[in-house]
Amino acid sequence: MSLWKRPQIKLGSNNLAIGGSCHSTTTTKKGKKSGNGQSITIALAGNANVGKSVIFNHLTGSHQTIGNWPGKTVERAEGILHFDGYDATIIDLPGIYSFSTFSLEELVTREYIAQEKPNAIINVIGASVLERNLYFTLQLLDMDTPLVICLNQMDIAKTKGITIDAKKLEAILGVPVIPAVASRGKGIQELIETALDVARDGHNTRGNRVKFSDAVESRIEKLAGEIESQQLNLDYPSRWLSIKLLEDDSEIKKLVGLKSESIVSTSETMAKEIEDGCKESCFSVIASERYSKASQIAADIQRQETVKATFSDRLDWFTTHKVFGYITAFVVIAGLLLWTFTVGNYFSNWLSHLLSFFESTNPNLTGSMKAVFWNGAFGGIVAGVTLVIPFVVPFYLVLAAIEDSGILTRVAFMFDNFMHRMGLHGKAIIPLILGYGCNVPAIYSCRVMGTRREKLLAAFAITFVPCTARTIIILGLVAAFVNIWWALALYAIDLVIIFALGRIALRVVPGKSTGLIMEMHQFRVPSLSVVGKQTWSRTKSLIFMVFPIYVIGSAAVQGLYALGWLGPVNHALSPITVTWLGLPLITGILLVFGLIRKEMVVLALVPLLGTQHFNLFLTQPQLILLAFVSMLYIPCIATISALVKEFGWKPAAAISVANLVSAIVLGGIAARLLALAY
Amino acid sequence: MSKSTEEYLEALYTLTKDGETASTTAISKRLKVAPASVTEMLGKLSNEGYVNYQPYQGVTLTPEGFKMAEKMARKHRLLERFLHDMLGIGKTMVHDEACAMEHALSDETARALCQTLKHPDKCPDDGNLIPPCDLQFSSCEECRKWRGGSLEQVDRRKENIVSISTLKEREEGKIAFVRGDNKVLRRLLDMGLTPGTKIRISRIAPLKGPVEIAVRGSKLALGEEIACNVFVEKTAN
């Protein structure tokens, strides 16, 4: 089914032949070092939701490293493809729609392509939304990099009744086009072969650049000629620079302006001429022409055979319905939490049982110092193991699946206006739900929000979301000794608090909110590899950030307590804990423990009280109040350090103080209300 | 055009905004005049070609009347924003104040107000949409940069355009104008909402939520605050 049979790119070396032998793409065996010693880099680029990550997983298997782009809070995924003696580096670029500079993702992508100059780019396009995908392809062609197009999601196109002539697209664009259904591994083999071919012999596959209308094209060429004659020595190709200058791209203007003021002013004059002629901004003219080209190509190569309502369309109707939509959202989120705690509880009990075989996991606050430290550290490990693996992993697994399926996009659609009242938009629903697992990866996932202000507001809201550790407190204190309804009420009250504080934060953080612009992609069966990778990357941030803090923090706090250094804390905090909140004196120290690991509030209560029957020492209102305050009072250290990493010290401190103040104020009010109720 | 004609057209603009007909009673209540005078005035407006009026059947605006009415509504709501945002006048007072001032407001001043207030989209008291101007600028940015003498030199838009936030599900239109700063405009252009592009409303989220539009073979959700600034020329399905 090889489509790309252009002879001139068919192999300078005999290492590779179409249809030749292939090591499994997921092989872990180190291949022979690159056939001729050259190192090959291939980048994946394309819109969001076209299956780029699935292809990335196919290409690299388990050889992946996920980090940040230098100096930017944008995720960078890199992996190695071993294939027929080659070790190719594969970079998964962020999913974007254009090369404007409105998002960091777009900036990172264009800088990468221009500066690092990968040997080839695989442009993944969604076969069912050709027009918009081709709009990006046309921009990639102007970037002057060797290109291979992967026409993915052919199956989705088929269910929509669309057939596509891939060969024709190949002829029009002048670059290889490989049809694929990546979710089922179809076409991957050929994609790898072609991409490696192009990477090694890229000069022949620059593709046919699309010409604009005469008015625009003549000016682009003139400007490009000027750029070349002045030898600006910029990383970007001169044609691309010219287009960006005409589009009034501020970054590029700055870049070119440093070398030559005259080119920038020439471009401004030209843009003005185009604008006067077309009665539209030059950016709009260029976008329109590009889109009409993309639309024309799409019309040329695709045939809509039957227009039928697909299953996805019907599901779409249901999940965005004014009644069923909210029911779906509720069922999905409640189901996710229920599943997490049912499965989590089972495994957690089982695991802590297993671990307590080695050592007591309950905090030990007396005895020899060595024993106390060891017990603290061990308790930290156990807490990590019994919380992360049983609760958080099943949570992430199911969350990643519903995320990949497209349901969360609909939830975001339905809840956009609620989010908007907190200065956020629909997309913030994902980080917020993530927070119910653990706040740490949730804070990292705030990157989906467009601006720093929105990221901050979302992160602030997340710190009030009861993570699994806080759920353990609510279950351990309230559900166990009061009743389940009070426990559920705490959850409901928490939602109100998040909403109210979100609105206050909105007033405090200056700036304007941006609106939601979100692609509503088709529903699909979640890809196992994408779900697995997503779960792992979120779990990893727990293991590397939360685990060490759990272990060291627990040992330190228990040790300090046993040394008697924390004894005065109870008294120091008593004006707040005893006088204002009406809690027993020992809660002071509990809340200090909770700073390290929230669930320590419950766990440390056992040795401090000398019993598991908390209701002997605390009244029901006190139990409810303690759970309530623990739910709000300050982010745990792991969360604070995540905040510091993403936003810096000041915002992290401000958020922590805000949590503390609201817990004290609201706790005091709650104490008085509870006194009335009981 | 007399002040009272303007008042009537403006009232009709608000009362018929969802494609309904307005009743004489509703008009008399809104303008605080006797039903008999309303009937008389409607006859006059009908003769002048601004309204379609059949006694006892309610009244609608003609395309010409709609244009005039929209202009008045725009001036009124811009003034409300100005009084509220710049002068700090309370929400309950801005309506009457604006009513008194709007008739004296020239197009030039309305344009200056719009720019100073950074092309606002909703009025402060009841959240009604501020209609777009009819100046043939392709974007607010272009209007801001324009340094011509009199607005007489600027072409006027002939066709009526409506915000997609006012459309119903399955209605269609062609992108005509996007109000607001360049950033949102460019983002939308990149997503394929170039001038003249056909769109169809495929879903509207409840409670003034986002609008989902079908455009270029894909579906795009636009938050209400973005949708209310995207204007289309309505086309028949």
C-alpha cells in the first residue's frame, strides 16, 4: 500500500527499502548505531486531537522523555525510534493551529522548526477535518522543511461518509502523503519508512508552496528578495519571514528590525497597500487566501458520499443537551470519584495490610529517636504507596480515558459559563477535576489555560479541591463518626467555597478574561497507549515531587515532635484552634502534620489520642469542623512547591496565605453555625 | 427624524429582538404613553415605511426601520456604558439619562465613545447586546487607526448583520465582522472564521453558555463573550 514511489528519494543507501525488514517500532533492543553515523531528528507537528500522541507512542514505544521546553512551561516529549539500524530522535511538537504568537505552544513550535531544523517533519492531519488541518500544512510548507504528511483518522472520515484521494493530495502538495489509522497501527510502518527516507534525503521534498493572489504574492517575493539581498542571517526562511512581516507579527518584526529597519518599514508600506486594495487587514487577507486554498484542495481530494448522522453526532447531541448534558457531566464526574474510592479503598487496605506486616504504619510519636524517625519515614513511604497507587492511578486512568474520548470537551462546553464567572473558561474543568486526585499534577495541567492570569486563577481554585488525601480525612473523621451525609455536604460546601473564592480572586488579580475557543472533536474510543502515557506522566510528577516530601517531611515532623520541639505549637496556635474554632488543643499539632501530608491529620490522631475511637475525645461538630478546616487550610508542601515551580514564590505564598485565611475565617463561622445546629 | 420617532423605533428594536411581534400594549407600557397615541404613531411610522403594522396584529420593523432602530439602540447602550463606566453613574439611572442624551449624539461621537470604551459588547443595566456600527471597517483596529476627516467618506454597510449569540440552533450565516481587539480576531481567523465563511449554529449551551458552530467541516465552541462579538449576515437554511 505504498503510495510514495517517487524514485529520486528512494535511497542513497541500501539500508532501507520499502517493504523491507523492520524491527518492531516498540523494540527495546538497542539497534545498530545509525547506519552512516548521522543523527536523524524527526518532529511531529499538527493540530490538536488528530492523533499525534498515538503516532508518537507508536514510533517511540517506551523510549520517551517528557520535560519542558527550555525556559517555557510547555511540555516537550522526545523519544527514540529504532528502525533498521537507525536511531532517530522523535520530537512531539505541541498541537497547534497556526504559527501566530498568541500562545507559547505556537512560539515554541516555530522557533524549534527554524532553529533546530529537524531532518523531517511529519505533519499529522485529521482526515475528517481536512480544511483546517491543511491550513496549517500550507504554513508548514512555507517553513521550508522536508515534510511528510500523515493523513490520520481515515476511519473517522469513513464513518462520516468521506473518501479521500491521498495520491491526489500528494500530487498537489508535492510531498509524500501516507494514509493511516494510527489508533489501530495502520500505516505506521509505511510512515516510518517514508519519514526516514525524507529525513535522509530531504532536499528533494520541500513541497509545492502555495501561491497567494498576485497582489500578495508579488509583495511577498519582493520582500523575500530584499531579505536575501541584505543577508540578514536569520534562522527562518525568507519567504516565511516576509509573510509574517506582512501579517504584522510583532515577534518577527522585532527580530528583523534588529537587523534591518528598512525591511520592516518596506513591509509596513506593502501591508498598507494590500489593506487599501482589499479593504481588509493584511493578516485577514492572508488567512482568507490560505483558507480558500485549503478549502479548494480539500474539495479536490475528498468526496462526501453520504451525509449521515454518525454515532458520534448522536452522542454529541446527548452530551450537550440542556438536561441530559448536565446529567452526563454529573454522572461522569461522580462516577469517576466513586470508582476511585471504591477501587482505591480496596487496594489501599490490601496494600497497607501488606506493608504493616513489615512495620507499624501508624505514626509513632514516642520511644527512641531512631524509632520515631524511622517510623516517620516508613509512614511516608507507606502513605505514598497506599495513596498513589491505589487511589490516584485508577483515578488518572479513567480520567485520561474520558479525556481522550471527547466527553470532557462536552463537559467543558456545558460548564463554560460557570467557569467564566471565576474568570476562567470551560477548559479549566480538566485541571479542576484532576485536583480531586492530587493537586500537584492538577497545577501543572493549568497550562491548558491561555494566559498566566487564567493559569493562576485555576491553580488557586485547585488548591481548594479536596484531593484523595483530604478525602481520607473527610471519610475518616466525618463519614466514620458522624454520617455519610455530612461528608457529602462537606464536598458540596467546598464547591460553593471554590466558586465564591474564585470570584473574589477574580477581583484581586487584575486583567481581562479571555473567552473560550475550543475545537469540539469527534468522539472516539480512547487509545490505550495515550491513556497509559497520560496516566504515567501524571503519576510521575507524584512520585518525583510528592514521595520525597512525604518521606522526608514525615520523618522530620515526627522527629521534631518526639524531641518536644513542636510541643509549644499546640499552645501557640491555641488562640486559633481552641478559642476561635473551638477545637481541642492537640489539633494545633495535627494541622502542622497535615502541612506535610494532609491525611496525617487523621493518622496522627490515633497515637495522640491513644485510640481509634475519635468520638470519645471529639464531639460531632468538632469532627466535622476539623475535617472542614483540614480541607481548606493550606496547600500541602508538595502543592506549594508545584505552585512555586509554575508561578514563582510570590504567587505561591499569596495562594497559601489566602487558603489559610479563608480556612480560619470560614472555620470560625462554621464553628458557630454548627454550635447552633447541634 | 423626530425624537419621538427615534424613541418608538428604539423601543420596537428591543421588543422585537427575538423575532417576535410587539403589541401596542407593550409599546405603551415601555414608552409610558397612552395606547391611543401609540396606535396613531404606529400608523404614521407605517406610512413612512419603518414598520409593518396591521391593527390588532402587532407590529414589526421593516429592514429600513430596523437599521434606524439599531443605530439608536447602539447610541443608547454606548451612552449607558459611558455613564456607568466612566462617570460612575448607578445602573438604575443610566437608562433614563441615556434616553435623554441619545438623540443629540452624532455618529462621530458614537464612534469616539466606542473607541474610548474599547468597543464594549453589552450595556450595563440589562446586559443587552450593543449592536455593531455600520461603518465599513474590517476590524476595530482599522477603525482605531483611521485618521480621515469626516465619516461621510467611510462606506456604510448595507446588509443587516447579527451576532451569532442571537441566532438559534440550525440557523446559518456568513461571517461579516468580528468586533474587538486583534488578538481574538486573529485567533478566529486562524480557526477558519474568515470573512464570508459559512457557518451554522449546531448547538447552544444552556444558561447563556457557549455556542457551537459548524464551520469548514468541523465544530468549534465559542464562549458567549466571544460569540456575541462575531457578526454574520444571516442566510436562509
